[in-house]
Amino acid sequence: MTKKFLTLAAIAIFTLSFSSCREKTTGEKVGNAVENAVDDVEDAVDDVEDAVD
């Protein structure tokens, strides 16, 4: 559980660092990009957990 949270936090920070300078028009675009990245990471973590089990 802790690994999953830390992974999601790292991905969110990484995503924000790339999109924060480019997306100056609306904060909504940044929020959507972060949500999409978090969803993708959650799916990847679930896939890895299933593969390990």
C-alpha cells in the first residue's frame, strides 16, 4: 500500500513538473492531465500486482 501511494505521488509530481509551465491557459487542463496520469499508474500497479500474484 505504501509503495503504491509513493509511486502515485512521484508520478503526480513528475507530471506537474512537465505540465505546470506549458499549461498556462487553464488549471483544468493540468488537473485533467494529473488525473489521467494517476489513473494510468493505478492501472499499471494493478497489472503488476496481478502478475506477481
